[in-house]
Amino acid sequence: MEFVFECGWCGEDNYFVGRQVGWWWADKWEVPSEWDCHCCDGLNYTPDPPWTEA
């Protein structure tokens, strides 16, 4: 599943494909805990779920 996160520095949308965690947890996903914006290279931290699906 793909999720969208907004950069806290420039406001640009960044998209990540989540990896499903465990076969019994159909609604549990793993995404990077921190990431660099593809537009401004600003360091961001992933907020706690629930996340916005892309």
C-alpha cells in the first residue's frame, strides 16, 4: 500500500510504499521512520498512524 506524507519544511508530498508487517496483521504497515524530502532534502519524521493512503 502506498502512503503520502507532507514535508514539514517545504510542504511537498512524498510517497512511500508500506511493507505489510506479518501475515495475520492485514492492517499493519511499516514505512521509514525518518526520510529526506525528494524536493528540498529536508529531514522529516514519520508521524504515528493512521496515515493517508495515496
